[in-house]
Amino acid sequence: MKIIMIGEAANHQGTLRASLRDPIEIVTLPREAASDAALDGVVAGEDVVVSLRFQRAGPGPAFRLLHVPGAGLDGIHLPSLAPSCAVCNVYEHEIPIAEYVLAAMLEWRIGLAAMRRSFTPETWSDLYRNRAPHGELHGRTLGILGFGRIGRAIATRARAFGMRVLALSASASDPDGLADAVLAPEGLSRLLAEADFVVIACPLTEATRGLIDADAIGRMKPDAVLINVSRAEVADEEALYRALRERRIGGAVLDVWYRYPAGSTEVVPPARRPFHALPNVLATPHSSAWTEALPRRRYAVIAENVRRLSAGEPLLNVVRPAA
């Protein structure tokens, strides 16, 4: 057995190796190997492939396990994989993403960065005499689209700040009572109408692509803030840009984008529209989950699955079992 690490995953070979119980050969390949069959000869039937992406025009090489070092599967073309290949993913990102969302909401309501920029010994006296009141999260309503690990981690922290939480979930269940109400998908209009902050935390599927369109945005409060930490395409790009530019909603915090570089040297804009230039947009480079501790937690799960695969034990986080 070898472990083939492709693209971004290859940057963490040392982290994975530190978590492996037994010495196993690790081979790293460039990002292009996720879509180019030219390097398929490196992969053997007993191998494990670790990659955020895998796509082929036809059948790809046979190997035992594709382990995605993240939760999203929109970069994986499952029909390319041999039926005998199991697919697993990892989570562990809900902690930093939830912290990012709370930090973004606190910044939006308090404006700590703007206070710091305006404070100097020369401005201090006037600033003190004319202090402008800032907002609070306490008592505000948070709407969460998707109530999986990320949504529930956000809800836990939001409740600690005294926020009211509405969640949208296909299962409409909340066994831990983290939300004030969990709505079925038909309840989207109610959530949008009541929420001061709307967080997109659902996966990108055909059902959720373009879910936040012009009609949905029109149902939001005029001062509501949209926070997207899932996939950009859940929100219609043109509709969102126009609403933000025309100040039909309060603003947006965007950490995920419509275009990503496909190779190690490609330079692309994040979107067709210049969201970053709008004064009511806080734009970040898909970094909400990217903390110092995240790779260690994620690759510990992958190492455990490699051990389980070798021992013939059930795998963790199985997305698609081997036939």
C-alpha cells in the first residue's frame, strides 16, 4: 500500500506521516494529477489517494480508498471511481468556521477595527466626547441554512451570546435543542424575513445551487447581513452583487468564491463582479477553517482510516462504501 497525496493535500505529508502508526510510503503529485490521467500509472490497486479533487472523462485507475481531506465532495466525480473504491471525508473544520462566523458578526455589530483606525492621541478627546453607540449580538436573530456540524457549532456559540437561532434543515430535527426553531426547506421565506444575519452552511447540491437568488434576497431585512462559509454558488452571483451594490441588504461576509485557480500558477479573479470593492462586503480568501490546529486533527482521522483499512476494520466518515 502507498498513500498518494495530490495537490494541496501534498503540502501536509509531514502531518499525515506523524499520525501514521506504521511506516507507509507516501507519494506526492501535483494538483493536475486530480484531473490528468497521465500520472495514473503511479497509482496501484491497494493504494489510498488523498485529494480534494478527482475527475476523469472516463474510468479512472483502480485503488482502494479515496480520502477527501475536507468535507465537501463537489470536487469529486464519483462515476470516475472504480466501484471497489471507498470514499471517505473528514470534518474537524466546524470549530474554526464557527469562530470565524461569530468574529464576523461581532465585527459587524461593534466595529472594533474602525474604532482602532480612528483612535490617535489627537482624536481621542473628540472621540470620547462624541462616542457613537455600537450594536450588540444579544437579542439579534441568526438564520442558519444547513444544520449539520458547521451549523450546529455556530448555533452553540451564538446562543452563548444571547442570540435567537433559526435553522433550516431537510431533516428539521434538533435533538440537542440548539435552535429556537428548526424549519423545513419550505420555511426559507420565514427565516430570511426574521434573520439579522443569514449564514450559508449547507452543502452545494442541485437543490441548493442558486438558493439565495434575487427573490430570496428580496425577502431579507434591508439591514441583514449574509455570511457565506459554504460554497459561493449557493448564492446567485449577479443577484447578490446587485443587492449589495444597491444597498438592498446591509452587507455580506464572503469567504468562498465563484472561481478558484486550477493549477499551481494560474491567476484568476474570485468572481466576475468586484465584490471586494464594495464598502459593505468583508471578503476573505477561503480561510475561515484554515487554522494551525486543523490539519493535525484532519490528518489524524485519515491516518486512523489507513490503519483501519489495513486491519480490515470499518472506516470512519464513509461517504460511499466499496462495492
